[in-house]
Amino acid sequence: MRRTTRYPVTGANSLWHVYKTVPFFKVIKNFVVIQIARYTPFLGVKNWLYRTFLKMKVGDQASFALMVMLDVMFPEKISVGRNSVIGYNTTILAHEYLIEEYRLGEVEIGNEVMIGANSTILPGVKIGDRAIVSAGTLVHKDVPAGCFVGGNPMRVIYTMEEMEERKKAELARD
């Protein structure tokens, strides 16, 4: 199960309550910073923008491809480990605004993680070190360290042990 905190609302759906949950000018600042970072080809500049203006935890040599869309409301709830790759047009969310409630959750992406293009990561998930997320995956639950996952719904394709066996077999062929 994802680790999110639930906040019930009354009356209109929770998105109508958005500026009670996050300041308007914070959203504007975050949106501008994220849009600049989405289009810049300079990885070091992106990481600096994320750390400095969005208060994200971003590890050394983390790489965000073009068009990565971070949570505009709560980017500070996202952490990305050292030497990880976030693929083109991936979306990372730390919030969900629903009809009768909104939910917030930390997103933890480990070290040396590979996330394929066009993936979506939902709030409250942890992706373990050295995991691989296939392109186009909806990450709706935790990903164990070293696993290869993919699909919608996401499923484990190879466990860490199976991945190690595949690498050994490839090395033996070479």
C-alpha cells in the first residue's frame, strides 16, 4: 500500500480547496522553475534548480531527461538518489486531489535507479536502489531494490536475484 496521508474535505471536490492546502505563489514559483528545468538540456542546472528553488533532495549525478514533470504543489516531498536516471516525459506526483479528500505522500527514488520514458510515479511510493522501471509504467506501489518492473498495472518482471542470473548468463556468453 502507498504511504499517503489523507485530508478529508467537505463541499466541493478537493481541488476547489487547493489554495487552502498550498500557497498560490508557491505554486506559481514551482511551475516556472519546473518549466525552465523541463526544457534545459543542462543536467547540472536542472539539479541546482530543483535543490535550490524546489527544496528537493537530489543525489549527485542524478539525471532528469527533457520534459520530466515534477509535482507542482509539493516537489519538496520528492527525493531522487545518486546516479539515477528519470526518463523523458516522466511524471512524479506527491499529491492526489480526489472528490472527498486529498492525499499527500513522499516519493523516494533510490540510488542508481533507471526509470523509463513516459512513466508515472504516484505519491507515497518508494523505489529501491538499482531498480529498473520499464517505459510507460504506472508506479502505484513500492518497487523492491534491484527489481525490474513494468506495465499498467505495474508488476515485477524480474526479481533482483533473476536480474543477477541474467547478467551472469550474458557475461558467460560474451
